[in-house]
Amino acid sequence: MDLHIPAAEHAFRDEVRSFLADNLTAEIREAGRLATSVFADAGLAMAWQKILHARGWAAPHWPEEHGGPGWSISQRAIFAEELVRAEAPPLVPMGLLMCGPCLIGCGSPEQQAHYLPRILSGEDFWCQGYSEPGAGSDLASLQTFAEIDGDDYVINGTKIWTTYAHHANRMFGLVRTSREGKAQSGITFLLLDMNTPGITVEPIVGLDEIPEQCQVFFDNVRVPRSNRVGEENQGWGVAKYLLTFERGGAEYAPMLGIQLARVKQFAACQKIAGGRSLMQDDLFSYRVARAEIDILALEFTENRIKSELGAGKSPGALSSMTKILGTELQQKVTELAVDALGAQALIWQPRAIEPGSTLPAVGPEYATTAMARYLNARATSIYGGSNEVQRGIIAKMVLGL
């Protein structure tokens, strides 16, 4: 793996920084700064997507023939790093990072022609209908059922933890179309219009008082059979293809490095006994150093993945490894932030972290999001395929267990 950075990539980084300086408005930047999860304010995230789409940069990882910019692996990494550094809000991932790549790989030409441009432009806002009250990591046990009636599927059942379903006008989801055979059989992948009669969305208010998750109910919902992706009863394969993007598509090291640098900055402002800063405390500085070493190791692993992808190879179990390391390091970094702030992190002021809020923050500004990010990071090792599941994948693929 060649770690030398060509001059052309330095020029590309300058181009990205110039674009962000000119186009990342104060309002949109604030939405990124105040985001406490992988989801920012939905309206401002979509506004930012439209700005990126106008430049042709909304989907860096898409093939050029489907609207991607044609960037190299390293250019995509530079772009991702500069977005974090500029505090740009994360884009809503369900369309750009999940449904779009899935349709590129598994959809019909008609589905690609209709949906892909609408995903890029933000005209369609997607949510993911996978989990159910009794089917989370054990997704194959899902029970939402669709039976054929003429040219339609008629769906009955429920989905849960459906992020931003109350904003979405489209859903990609899994339904059971046969109860014969093993659990993974008889599952079909469908595209749904959220305005279809019989769909009811009930938001779930989280600890941060934000209704990010939802439960969705289906009561005799009719979906055209032409909205099926792949073959009937073969949706499990389509779902696994999509999950390779959800579970293995993230780059954690750039984000974590910047977050840890910020922790060090405000830890240096915190005073402890003897008038010293917290960064002069042996135990705290040791924990920070351990996190820095682990982030560096993760960065090299992610570079290995980029090298493999650049050579046209599959990263295999490395994607599961980076999901484990990245999410658990994210938990450690947010824990360091809360520990550094002490009692200041306990001030609960959810209204102060709403974009556009005029409510003044209590305490230092950098403390307002620390606890919310810490709480949200507890879920990172569960969603997108729990880390226990990822360890099972590694055990099977690498150790042959």
C-alpha cells in the first residue's frame, strides 16, 4: 500500500475546501455542529444535499454512469474527511448510501431510470423497513406478510425503529411472501410509496426528546408487483447486498480523529487540583493516547480496505472489523468527552441544540452536545448489524468456525 499523497490529491483537497467555504451556509453548518447522531436536522440535511447535487457531489461512491463524480477511492476519503472538518451535516443515508447502491446492483433498468435521479436530487426521501418488534438482528424472523392479489402485493404487519419514516415519502423494505422452508426463504424486497392508504406512522421520542425513530403499521397496503426488486422469495439476497453498504461503507477514522482533537482542546481548558489542566493528568492523558493509537490503527486498516477496493478486490471481513472498531472507538471518544466535562456534561438542555434556537446555552458551548452524543453512541454497536453479529461473521470468514 503506497501512502505517498500525490500532488493532484493536494489540489483536490484545496478544491473541496474552497467549495465548502463558499457553499456551506452558517445555518447548515450549525445543523452539522449540533448533530448528535448520524442524522442531522432532516430539512437542513436535504438542503445541503441539493447544494452538493448541483455540483455533482451528492453521491461520491456511485458509478459515474449513474450520477457519481467518478472519483478515486482516495478522493472519496479526502472529501469525507473535509466534510467532517468543516462540520457539514451528514446526509440522510437511506437513499444515497443504501437504496441507491442496491438499485444499481439489483434493480431493473426501469427502476434505476426512475428512482436514481430522484434519490440524487432529494425528490424522494427514503426510509428503511427492515426491523420489526420481534425481528432486529435476527432479521430473518420477520413476520410482516404480503400476499398476491392480481397485480399487487397486499401487506399487513409492522416495522419498528424506522428512522425518519415521518419525513419519508418512500420506503424500501422486506416482507414475507412465503412461510415455507427456512427462515431466510420466502422474503421479498419491495419499494413502497409512504402515501399509500393503510400506512400509519407513529414517531418514537428518544432520550434526546427528538422523534428520530418511528413504528410503521401496514393495514391491507397495496403495492404494485412492479415495485419488487429481484425475484419473489429471493429478497434475502438483495437485503444482504444492501447491508454490505450499511455495515461496511462507513469511514470512521477521519471523524474520530477530529472528534478526539476537539476533546483534547476542551480538556485543556478544564482545571483540576493544583491549577493544572485535565490534559496534564496522567490517567486522562493515558486514555487519550490509547484512543489516538487505536484510531491510527483503524485508519491504517481503512487504508488497507481502500487499497483493496482500488485494486478491484473485496475487503471481506475487514468491513466487519472496521464496523466493530469504529463504533466501539466512537463510544470511547464520547466517554472521554463526558469525563472531561464532568458535571458540565449533565446539564440537560435539548432546546439549546436545535438548529436555529435562540435559547442561550448553559455553560460552555462545547458542552451542550457531549452527553447527547454519548447516549446516542451507545447504540452504534447495535444498529447496522450488532457487533456480536459482526464478530460471528469474522469467526466464520477468517477462523472458519
